[in-house]
Amino acid sequence: MENIFWNVRGLMENEKQLDLKFFLKEHKPAFVSLLETKLNATGHKVLAHKLWRLIS
């Protein structure tokens, strides 16, 4: 399984990303730290709407 670059900085720009940030802070606070840590092994990025599908 390949590592994925997680980046949730700049969430103020998109309403769905704001919803994701709220969900994470309310329900999965430990996950926020993981998301804000860059795990850049392959150069891939996970968009917030795809991430939302994974955790909801």
C-alpha cells in the first residue's frame, strides 16, 4: 500500500473542506494531527471530498 500525501491546510477556501475540518475536530480529533502531517512518499494528494468519503 502506497503512502499518500495528506494536506488539509487552506481549508478556509472551500465549504466542503470546512465541513470536513469541523467533522474531524468534533469526532476524530486524533486524526487531525495525522492529516496535518505530510507523508509525502509518492507525490499523491487526497482531496478533501475523497477523504470525506473515507471517514464518513
